[in-house]
Amino acid sequence: MAPPDPSVVRLEGPWHHFDVRANGLRFHAVEADPSVPADRPLALMLHGFGEFWWSWRHQLASLTAAGYRAVAVDLRGYGDTDKPPRGYDGWTLAGDTHGLIRSLGHSRATLIGHADGGLVCWATAALHPRVVAQIAVLASPHPRALRRAVLRDRRQRDAFLGGFLYKQLPRFGERQLTRNDGAYLVEYFRSRAGQRWQESRDFDAALTLNRQAVQIPGVAHCSLEYQRWAYRSQFRADGARFMDLMDKPVGVRVLALRGRNDTYITDPTVAASRAWAPRFDYWQIPGAGHFVHEEQPEQTTRLLLDWLRADDPLT
């Protein structure tokens, strides 16, 4: 059977698909309403590992209705976005986000990211502060907080490194992700998601679509390159330089959300991010695991909107 075409992620629904060029790549982007006025504030949403833009399906319309230009993208190497063999380091990924904001016609944006997408939010806020209005990160602690926890906290180290180290092996990780029609993602999602979501039709739909998307040629390799750089850079000069650049206060407001039942990213690790975010709001959402915006979409969206409105001079 032939592998799926990248166009399979251009799902039909109450949204508009389009392409945008940034940082030398073509990105696939989605928004709820293409007629939104250009002067609306941009909310740019970045997904996590093993997913694609569709993980933000519950938030796209709500943020648009609330007065934002809400745009979700397939990150570099995912979905129907270009899949170059390299460029998965913190600097380049932050440059992607900076370029996307500009190419979408905006000078600043609110960044909203889950897991790996959240790490891109932290990096962009540190490396390109002029284009970042504020960031909301879901299950995504500050990179230095995460590194410290992995080194010092056995619970976080065991949870984080358990499925992380094997992915460093060339080709082995790719085979693990794609064999048996992406069956690895069944274990991945079930081990991190809360029980309530696992028993829903929405969970089954998410698994089906993500298993299909990970088999798009190049996606397995590119998605693993994020984690390979994150690990290998800890032993190289470029990683030390990146962590040095991240070791400064983020000058914008930060909202951190975590599912209370998340066994992958612990509460103390997320809370420790406050050391690099003077304007830090942190909420845990009951009844959710690692995929909080999909497991408890109404609560997640409400907290996002309440937080956004708290800094809106018109409210």
C-alpha cells in the first residue's frame, strides 16, 4: 500500500486551508474564517509531537469568535508543510515562527503551543521578543526547567527519558513510528491521555488521523529530529549556547496549562518555569492528561480566553 499523500491533513470542515512561505519553507496553515479583518491580533497555534494542526480543532473557531485571527500550522516536517532534512534546532524553529508572523502580515502575535510546540514558543519569546505579545504553553515547561528536572527529579527523568532515548537511534525510531500503520501512536496516546478522553469517539478519531499523518513520507524522520537535537545538543557547544540564551527572564506574559493527570510532564517541572517568567499564570485542569486542549477543550479554551481578556484594554 502506498504511503498517504500530505494532502490528507487538509481535512474538510469549518476552516480554510492555505499555504504561507516563511524562513525558506512552505507551511500549511489553517484558519476558521479567511475573511477576518487584517487588523485583528494574531493567535498562532503550534502542535506537539505525533500530531498536526488538527490538534487545535476545538480552539480555532472559539478564538476567532473572540476577536482573534486564529491560525494553526503544521510545524516544519509535519503534515503538508515542507520536510527539509535539517533545521530542527531551537534557533531555526524560532526563526520559523518569527517568519510565519511576518508572512501572515502581522508584526506581533500571541503564541500558543503544546509540548514541542510550546518549546518553540519559549524559544521564540527569548530569541525574537519583538514579535511576541505573549505565550500560552500547554504541557510544556521552560527548556531550562525541564533540563533541571530531568537531571534532579527521578520521577520526571523516568517519565521523560523512558520513551526518549531509543528515538536517538538512526532508522530504528522511524520504523517504530510507522510500522503497522503507525500503531506506536496508540501506545503513545494511551500512556499519556486521561481515561475520560480515551473512552470517547473524539479520541478514536484523533488516533486514526494522527496514525495516518505520521506515515506521510518524511514525517517520522522529521518529527524525531526535534527530539534528537534536544538530546544531542546537551553534549555540544550549540546546545550550551542555546541554553545560555534561554537563561533570561521572558519579558511577556506566560500562561502555563497542564492536565492534572499528566504523567509525562510533572507539576513541579511546570511550576519551576516561573523562575524564567516573571508574569506567570499557571493552571492545572482536572480530568486531563498530556493532551489537555483535546481532552478538556471547553475548560482549556475558557482559561485561554479569560487570560487573553485580562490583558485586553477593551475589556
